[in-house]
Amino acid sequence: MIKKFDKKDEESGSGSNPFQHLEKSAVLQEARIFNETPINPRRCLHILTKIIYLLNQGEHFGTTEATEAFFAMTRLFQSNDQTLRRMCYLTIKEMANISEDVIIVTSSLTKDMTGKEDVYRGPAIRALCRITDTTMLQAIERYMKQAIVDKVPSVSSSALVSSLHMVKMSFDVVKRWVNEAQEAASSDNIMVQYHALGLLYHLRKNDRLAVTKMLNKFTKSGLKSPFAYCMMIRIASKLLEETEGGHDSPLFDFIESCLRNKHEMVVYEAASAIVHMPNCTARELAPAVSVLQLFCSSPKAALRYAAVRTLNKVAMKHPSAVTACNLDLENLITDSNRSIATLAITTLLKTGSESSVDRLMKQISSFVSEISDEFKVVVVQAISALCQKYPRKHSVMMNFLSNMLRDDGGFEYKRAIVDCIISIIEENPESKETGLAHLCEFIEDCEHTVLATKILHLLGKEGPRTPTPSKYIRFIFNRVVLESEAVRAAAVSALAKFGAQNDDLLPSVLVLMKRCMMDSDDEVRDRATFYMNVLQQKQKALNAAYIFNGLSVSVPGLEKSLHQYTLEPSEKPFDMKTVPLATAPITEQKTEIAPVATSKLPEKLAPSRQDIYQEQLAAIPEFKGLGPLFKSSEPVQLTEAETEYVVRCIKHTFANHMIFQFDCTNTLNDQLLQRVLVQMEPSEAYEVLNYVPAPSLPYSQPSSCYSLVRLPEDDPTAVSCTFSCTMKYLVRDCDPNTGEPDDDGYDDEYVLEDLEVTVADHIQKVLKPNFGAAWDEIGDDNEKEETFALATVRTLDEAVNNIISFLGMQPCERSDKVPENKNSHVLFLAGVFRGGHDVLVRARLALADGVTMQVTVRSTDENVVDVILASVG
Amino acid sequence: LCLEPSLYTVKAVFILDNDGNRLLSKYYDPELYPSMKEQKNFELNVFNKTHKADNEIAFLEGMTIVYKSSIDLFFYVVGSAQENELMLMAVLNCLFESVSQMLRKNVEKRTLLDNMDGVFLVVDEIIDGGVILESDPQQVIEKVNYRVRDCVEEQISLCNELTVQLSDVTKVLQVSSF
């Protein structure tokens, strides 16, 4: 009867949702009937449902009221109504974090968990583990172990999953249950097996050997659960990646065999794992691609989506592997699910021929407004890749992009378009003017400061070199009038570049600068005043140093040096040369854009790799007083990949010294190495000053030892040297299982490969955005020129790449890209030599029978010029 | 980009009505939309992008979302961008089938709300803290062992009760008349 009245109340309250106008206080009031005897299960159930519903809607419960309701709820354990009891478990889980003293239900839950009613046992375990902390876990450990191997699947599963949740909290306790989990893994129930495997992996994932054993066991015996197969495929592919195992490994065979599994889920997981493997050959990809091709015509949308999304990824790296699926992809263009259609089109754009581009672009523009921002970014990335492939299509693309730029869209989307336009401009000189015009139009109405400043910077760089630079001035100056401080400051900098490069514009730029000096913002005024004064000097060298090519030092490094200078004030002015240089930005990242990954993390200025090394080396007392770190090389492997000890070396160059950092890894689990150092025998007048050994090198824990070497002072041209290296250490045998070493040890040594120091180790890359200006700035005081014949080189591309990697300098003005079908090319390289001397190299290349190269070197130091020419020859 | 092998497959699951209001929702990854406001924004965004066309799968805010609708209800399962879409589908199908069996195929808002406790229990049996606990609807139904309430049945039982009481009364009257 009571229930009936309830219903009436609700119905009069709202038409369709009985919970719509719930009042928290009223519900808590009602909860008092929990204390009535006898318990009315139906009413209590209804009230518990209301409480959980309120919690689910995000209603806030104060600690006191929650605790009160929770305590009242505990009385309901007296009732034997099944659903009511289950709802009590749910309430416990929901309230575990808001109510106090939830542990009072421990004994009731333990009773249910070990009781006769199987329906209660699983849920009771899960509720109990939710409220248990590390200290109490010991008390229920015995029950948990029993529950894991219980013959009732729901009990076993619940115990395994709860254990997994508790691994984060108390790894050491849960680790003791590994035998029980092992037993559960051979269960006949598919879910139990899956959960047991998951738990086993989490407990053992740091022990590669154990994981390998586990994989071997289950791949041989076969699994029942498709979920477990997916899990095993992921473990196998992670292991392959870590061990850099070849594709002839049994792990790869296992993944490939899963392509023939009867569950689509497993087949897809295997295909996707193969596709994501680094350096997969086309032949290894083929079976994976062909199952994905089958999925493309599945009636299930999710399967089609999964297939086309994965094919899209394959197309990024191996477009030719996907061409076989072109027909199936064509059918998906009209798919009613727009996500599938977009992915299909962008994949086709990557694999299709040049002739199909126009048609596909037309198709996609018909529904681009209907798709979500994430997919619009995918489209833009596909266009960007296409422009690199078919440069002649740039006008179609540019048109399309400018239309997209006008549409609504979020920041990520707009940024992708702007990046794409910028890359087209850089690749195609013919598209420069139209591209700049589109961007100018865009910043007229752009709400994203970052994009506006980026475009202004680009205008400053490219605008002055176009046939009619004057037309950009208006767009830039409009920003000074209308925008926020950051954009105004960027606009002022852009204006200065026009003034510095175009003499006929200089008077008007100076007038505009004068206006900017009245700006309300400090930064804008400062910039304007600074540029005004530099421009008025009308000196090319000043313009080059202060307007075109800004600072090339690392910003965190500069901050640290300045801080140091203020701590130890001295009479000497601060010397910019003591600041470590910024490592040249990597410009080649376009091809590696993650497909649809939207990064949510704010980008912060991470300290560069070199700044980290600087910090690490400064912490070693032996290396005090060497000055700032000048350059750190890429790691060089001194051993084969599959040897007992793996050693790689990083060369750190300082003004007059070098430090060799040897990263050693011991791959023998029955040995502990101590006092590890690498002895070096130089071939030239290099002097080894000091060794810093690694005190101890246990199994699979990398550690570093160092050698300090003084560079020859009397002969500045001796830049290259070969060192023969031997690793010396004390071996102590140890028990592979416990890692306990023997008391005695013996000395041993291990011969490593020779280590080369080349001219590239003495030069740091520096990007000069305006090479011509920098060339004039240095002047021809120390200029030398020589001609070489490179007989073994067959193409200009090869020659350019060889020179760049040999000298280790930064190519400027995109001169590292050799245009097609040309037989001459000019390469511009910039760098700083150890000791802070600027070096610029201009190499004119001509292709005839072999490549002829005329090298011109300019530097602020005469010796440096000789060094470079000597090393080239 | 590679997936860390883990049992934590499901990031969130929610059931919305045909106005996009939340009826039930669970978030299993504490880093994903920690506040209620973010959660409801996400749900609304998902609803707006999905309620017009029954497309089964969508990709929003860096998440893969599979969904299914029935009359005035929308069921969603959310996973990470790299997650196996078919695993998410298995969860969604299990959720939908279990609810449908429990409600005797009346998968619509009113019946669902009348049996909200059962729905809470079904979700609890399918996913535990983001781990797929069970994927077979038959098993879920057995474990939950829930007796559906619907209005008609209730009225019948009420009528029966009344008849019994009436007959008692008539008996008493008959007895007393003698």
C-alpha cells in the first residue's frame, strides 16, 4: 500500500522521471525508517536507490549526514532480501569516500564473503576490498587467497579484480598471492582466466623473464577467452618492442597466428599490433592489411571504423601496402557514419593517385562541416601530407584550406590549418604569395594569440623578400592598433624586419615605429624603441645581429648563467659566450604527427636534453671548473646489441675538455659488476685526465661511468682522434634469483669498439633564419675557399646529406632540400665552433660525372676556417 | 602509441535520456573529467554529436565512444583512443542486452527508472572499476537475479490482495449474520 502512495506522489511530481525532483534532505529524512523493526525491504530498497541516484547525479553529501545514513544502512544487513543486500554493497562502495568509519561493516562483509550464499560472495568481496586499507589487508589475506582459487567463477573473478585494484595500494601484500593467481589462470571459466592473466602480468611486469615464461606457457596451451588473447597480444608486442626482437621471434609468430582466430576482436587486436610495430616490412604487413580489408565491408559500424582507422595509420608509413584496399575504401566514402567516411577519404588521399585528388577533395568539402574537430584535424593532416607528395596540387589545397580557415572551429583545428599552410609555403615558393595573403586575411579576425604571433613572425621572415612587401605593412600595422599586448609586440618585431631589409620602406616603417613608441604596454614600447634605434644606424651588421638572427642561446641556460652572475658580482661585464647554445630545433617532424591524438596537456618549456646533461655533469665534483657544456653528441653504440654488456657513449664537449659518458648495462643476471670504468687510449695528443668509475652495476640496471680528456692546446687543428676503449671491472658472481652476490670477486676486462671524435663534435648547430645577413655580418676577414671533387657520390641529395652529417652544422634557408631535376645546388650551413666562434659554410655543388664542390668558409676565428677546410679535404 | 597491457579497458559508461540528461553514469578513470561539471559537459557534448544519427561509434575529445539507443534512452561506453573498439562494443552489447532482458524488452525511460536498482546492479556486475567483469548478458542476469517491477503486475497483485481481504470481510459478515 505504501508503495502505491509513493508512486502517486512521484507521478504528480513529474511526468516521466520519478527521481527528478528528489530533495536530498527529504530522502535522508526517509532513511530513518531503516531503523524500524521489522525491516520493510521494499521501502528501504526504494530509499537506497534514491540515495545512490542522488550520488550519481553529483549531489554533494556532507560527512555528517553521509555517516548518519551509512550507519542506519548497516542495520539493513539483518534483512535477508537479496536485492536489498546487493544495494547495501553498492551503497558501501559509493559512500566509501564520503562517510566516516566505513570499516565498521568489515565483519558483516567478511561473513557474507565466506558464507554459503554464492550470490553474495563475489559482490561482498568487491565491497570489502573497496573499504580495506593496507593495514587491514593483512587481516583478510587468508580469505582473499581462498577466494582467488574458489570454484565459483564469480567469487574468483571478484577476488582477482579486487586484488588488481589493490596492487597500486599494497603491492607487497598482493605479490604474495601470485601462486593462487597462477592456479586461477588455468581455470575453465573465460573471465576468471582473463582476470588472472591481468593480475599476473601486473605483478610481474618488471621481470621480463617471468613475463616471457608466462607468454610461452599460455601461447602454447591456448586460451579460451578472446579478452585474454587481446591481453596476450598486447604483452607480446610490448615485449617485442622492448627487446627489439626481430620478426622471426616466436612472439611475432604468435601475434600473426592470432590473425586466424575465430573472434573478430582478437583478429583486429593482432592486426593493429602488427601495424603499430616499428620497422615492419611490406610483406609482414600484408596479412594484417588483408584482414582489415575484409572488415571494411562488415555490417558492424564499429568494425568498419576500427579497420579504416587502422588502415589510415598504415597509410602514413606504407601507403603502397594499402593501395590494395582502395576499392573497399571508395565504398566507405559514402558511409552514413561520417567518422568512417572521413577516415576513408583521408586514407585514400594518402594512397590514391594524383588524378583522384580533385574528386576526393570535392567529396570531403561536401560534409566537412558535419564532422567533429578531431576529424577535421585528420583531414588537414592528410592534406598536408598530400602537398608534400604532389606539390603541383598546391593551388587546389590552398583554396580548400583557406575555406576551412574561414569556418568555425577550435584552436587545435585552426592551428593544424595554419601549420599546414606554412609548410606549403616553405615547400613551394610559387604558393608563397597566395598563402601569405590567406594568412593575412585570417589574422584580421583571429582570436588565438598564439596563432596571430606565429603568423606575424612568418610575415616578418617571408614578407620582405616578396616582390611587393609594402602590401603586408597594412595588415601588420592593423594588429598594432587592434590587438592584445603579445600580438602588438610581435607585430612591431615584424615591422622592424621590413624596415631592415627594404630601404625604400624604411622611412615609413620609422614613422610607424614612432607611433608604437607611444603604446601603453612596456614590452611593445621597449621593442619599438630598440628597433627604432637600431634601424636609424642603417648598418647591415647591426641589422643582421639584432633584427634578423636573434639569440641562439638556450633560454634555461641563459637564466641559470644570469642567476650565477648575480650571485657572484664581478667587474667584468656578463659574457654571452659563456651561455650554452640552444640545440637546433628539429624541423623534420611533420611526417610523424600522431594521427588523431589531441594533446590535452599544456605545452611547457621542457629543459632540453643538453640542459639535463649539464645538470648531471655539474653534480660530479671531478668535473668542476670546465665551463659551460658546449655540445652533447647522440649516443654511439660501442657493443653489438646482443652481448653480455651493452655500452653506449655520449661525447660531451667543453671549451678545452671532453667528457665521455659511458652508459653501461649488465645483461647477465648471475653477475654483479663493481668499480666499472672504461680505459681509453688516444691516438693523438689527447690526454686522459681522470676516470670516474660506476661504483656498482647490478643486472639490468643501467649506470654510467665517465672519462675526462683534455684537448690538445698547442695544436688547435687537431680535432679528430680515435680512442681504443676497454671496460675494466670487478666481477662478483651472484644468485640469479635473489641477486645475492658472493663475497669474493675477480678483476676482468671487456674490449669495446673504437670511439671516434670528429670535427662535428666541436661544432654546435645554430639556425640563422637569414643566412645572407649573417654572412655579411661576419665579413670576409677570415674567408677561405677550396674546391673538392667527390668522386664516389652519385647524386646531389647524397652529397648534401654527407656534408651535413660530416660537419654537424645546421642547414639554413631550407637549403638541405635539393629541388628535383637540377644539376647544381647551393648549401648554406651555420654553426658555432667550440670556444664560441661563429662559422658559416657555403658549399656550391655541381653534378657532372660525380659531384664537384666549392666550399667557402667564413668565421670569426682564423684557425676554425683552417680546421674545417682541413677536415673536409 | 602502443597500449600498455592492462585490464583497465573502460573509462566511463553512461545512460542518458532523450534530452541528454544523465540517468546513470560512472567514470572509472579519476584523471578523466574529475569534476561533475566536466563530466556533464562531456556527456552533453557526446549527446549532441550522437543523438541524431545512430552511428554506433564516434570519436570525441580524444576518446572512442560506442553507443546504442532505444526509444528514449542512450547507452554509452567510453574508452581511450587506442582501445580495441570491439572490446568496448562487447561491453556495450552486454550492458544493453542485460538491461533489455531484465526489463523484458521494455527498454524505455519509465521502465528503466522504475527498476533503477536493478540497472545499478547490472552495471556493477559488468564493470568493476574499469575492468570488464562479465561480458555475457545471461551470466549478468543470473548474478543480479532481479525481479522486475512493472506497474501492471503491481496492480494485479494489489487487486489480488484486495479480493482476499474482501472475501475475508464477507466471510466475517456471513459468520456474524448467522
